[in-house]
Amino acid sequence: MASVALGKLSIHYSDAGRGPAVLLLHAFPLHREMWLPQVEALAGQYRVIALDARGLGQSRPAPESLTMELYADDAAAVLDHLGINKVVVAGLSMGGYAALAFAKRHRTRLGGLVLADTRATADSDEGRAGRLAFIDQAAKFGMDWVATEMLPKLQRQQPLPHVEAELRRLIRTNTVLGVAAAQRGMARRADATQDLSAIACPTLVMVGEEDRLTPPAMAQELATAIPNAKLITLSGAGHVANLEDPARFNVALLDFLQALKSTPLPP
Ligand code: MLT
């Protein structure tokens, strides 16, 4: 694990393997280690970068608001630091919101896009109000409350004990300040729907069939709006499909990456 200083900010990331670069953007309220099964599966053939968004994991300090633009630009700064230009970006949920921001702001660097368990739409007024209430409750009751609140939403209907334990571990290493910043940033995120038709790189959309936060209908909307996107639905998985069904998630990811290798992209 390494870090890069951006002014007073330190962004922590892992950098494993060699080959074409793949950037992994994590979900809320987790951090880069949610991608451990994917880092392990990909690092034999790819250079896999996973970073902690500002305020989460070990990246400090937390901003007032972790906007998706900030998350995307920090990711681009890590790539600059590593001398990587072209990259395949994979984001799950909040990481998917940031991946869409990356696709808009750093279009020329994007060699492929993977959007897992995510959506392009902004929050409803009710959704935004829910995030503000969440921030208040988290401030009062702390990270145990955050874990109890989020665990059922993140998982399939019949949770897998090892996944639940891993999610709890990931959540509890975060802080109330970081979680609040991410909630504010997600509440403020723009609707990216109108940007989808301009995505020109190969795109894979994945979703757990039992995803309650961003259900399959949202994945279908994404896949329909992005030119030539491929949609894969993972039965028996919920929102954190990469942890609940790493075997099938990784096969889908590796197949997608392999196909990219055989269709070279313009520089
Ligand atoms: C996530 O899994 O990243 C978040 O729950 C997404 C959200 O709150 O919109």
C-alpha cells in the first residue's frame, strides 16, 4: 500500500501486478479493500490500482463533501503520479457514480468502463433527506450504527456470514466524518443520464439480481443508454456482488478485459 500527497491531502492506494491498467473505485461506506478478491484475480495479468476515496479508508483528511468529481479527479491524480495514461475504470455503487464522473471529466484516458451495482440518476428529494438524516444518526450513534443500518442494504436476502463479517470490518475502519462527507457528496451528485450516450469506450454493466439499493432495472437503464454496453446479472448476489459472488464477478471482469486486449483502442 502506498500514498500520494496532493497538497495537505494524502490519498492511499494499492498498486498490484503488471500489464494494462485497471482502476477500482469502491462503494459506500467501504474502502479499497472491498476489492481484494478482484485484485487477487486480476493482478496476474493486469496492473490493478485501488484507492481510498478522500475521508474513507486511510485517505485523509475528510473533505466537507466528497463530491463524485473530487473522487474522480483524485483517481486521475493517482494515475498521473503512477505515470498511467490509459485505464479501464471499474466502480461499484458510489464507485460507479465516480466512474461516470471520471468518464465525463477524463474521457481520453478511458479504455473501458465497468459499472457494477450503480445508477446514473441523481437522488430524489426523499433520498437526499434520507442522507442528511443518516449523517445526524451517525454523528449520534457512531460507526456501529452505520454498520447496522447498511449491512442489510448491501447484502443479498440471505446474507453470507463471511461477507457480513468482511463488510462489518470494512465499515468499522471508517469514521463518522468520512461517512458524512461521502453522504453529502452523493446527495449533491448530478444526474449523469444525459452523459451516457456519449460514452464511447466498451462498457460492461453488472448487477446482483437481489440488489436492493440499485436494482437490476437501474442496470438495465444504464446498459440501454450506453452505446453497445453489455449487461450481466448475477443471480443470488445483492448489492456487493463482487464480494457475494467473486467467482462469477471475476470471470465477467476478466472476459471483458480480455476482449479489450484483442480490440486495441486508439491511443
Ligand atoms: C454504495 O453502496 O456505494 C451506496 O450505498 C450508494 C448510495 O448510497 O447511493
